[in-house]
Amino acid sequence: MKDQRRVAFIGAGSMAESILAGLLLHNKVSPENIFVTNRQDEARLTELKEKYSVQVDLSKESLLAEADIVILAMKPKGVKEAVESIRSFTNEKQLFLSVLAGITTEYISYLLDHNAPIIRVMPNTSSAVGSSATVIAQGRTVAEEHMVVAESLLEAVGIVRRVNEVDMDAITAIAGSGPAYMYYLIEALQKSAEELLLDRELATDLILQMVQGSVDLLTKTGEDPRALYENVISPGGTTEAGFKVLKENQFQSIVIECMKNAAKRSSDISKQISVVPL
């Protein structure tokens, strides 16, 4: 059943497109009820209109006039200017979903200068195909009914889990940034296949199915990852030879440091930008 609420996206980048694409793919919201605006990139808005038949408008006032749900999807560093530009067109009856990494609900509330409910959301670009791992955190004025609305909407683009806002920096590193690291790993597997003189198309098919199969096995068996990879390693075998290189180069330590650095950056953004005057 389609949600009849009008959804307005403030920001038209890759994350906004991923979410709206997922909503449309799963018939959660009709194109006529999705509105998109950005700071001044009219060409980008035209691109989204032609691709998805959504409504676009550079005029924030007309776009927000009847919006029920407002999704803040601009770049975090531009949040102050962006929210201040729409503040006078917003009201406390609207539900705000923020996908801004490192930006607290308290700071957005301060910028809006009213008590509209604000839910902090961290999806990822897999939203476009309905496979996002999305977390939501409840702001100060959010009621249970608002959380239910957000869950219902976002379940169209993948799984949704509730978390405490204090955990969002760590979750951003894993669920938000994580897909980029997976794609980087897949690219490395493709490059290794090329160096082994394998056909790229064949190798890519096998790599993607291998990744999907590994996820499926983890999901369906509930086994610990260590048990599964140790089951593949035979003494003196090919997998052991490859594992030797990973261990010598501290592969897991590198991944852990990668995640910690991403989480730290989210925290740093919060400290630099999300400052509410006393």
C-alpha cells in the first residue's frame, strides 16, 4: 500500500537519489508525492525529474508548503545554510528525517528554531535496490508514532533498526560507509583476476556470486565467520597460501582502523558543526 504523505527531499545527491529510487521501486510512494530541491543545480533536478518522474522545484517555499515528511540530504558541511534557507517554510507538524553524517538532531532542531520531530537516519546507497541496512535514532521531540512512520517508509529500501543517537558515529562507519569498502574489495578481486589472465566478465560474475553466496551462508546458517573461513582452509592448500598474505599484511587490523577512522570523522564533524550555543 502506497504512503499518501508528501515527501520532500532537500538535497539531490547520490543518497537522496538512492532513497527515492528505492521508494519508487517498491511502490511505497507515488512519483507525484515526491518533491526534490537543491541549492541551485537545476540540471541535476531536471535529470531526476526525467529519470523518475518526481516533482522538482528550486523554490523551497512552494516545495515545502504541503510536505508531510522532509528528508534532509544535503552535504553535512552545508547544513546551516540549507536549513536556515527553509526554516521559515517549515512547521512543527512536519516529520524531519536527517541522513546527514555527524549532524545531531539537537543541532537541526536549533537551526529550525521549533520543536518539529527529527529522526536521524543512516541508510546506504543500496537503498536504490531495496537492500539498505538503515538505522534510525529518535530525536528529543519524536513520539512512537513518528518512529513507526519512519520505519514503514524506510523498510521499502531495506532492513531498519532502531539505535541510540550516541551510537550513530560508529554505525555510520559500518552501515553508511561500509558499502564503499566492499566495492573497493570487489575491485581488488577483479584486478587480481585480470592479472591471472581471466576474462573480466566471467570473473565478475563469479566474484559477485561468491560474495552473495558468502552473505547467504552467513545469514542462513548463523555461523560465526571464523568457523566458516576456517572450514575452507586446508593445511597446505590454496586458501591457506592466500591467507598467509592477508595475515602478514594485517588485513583485519587495517579494516578495523579503517572503520575507526571513519567513525572518528563522523564524530569530528559533529564537534565542528553540531554546536548549539548555550
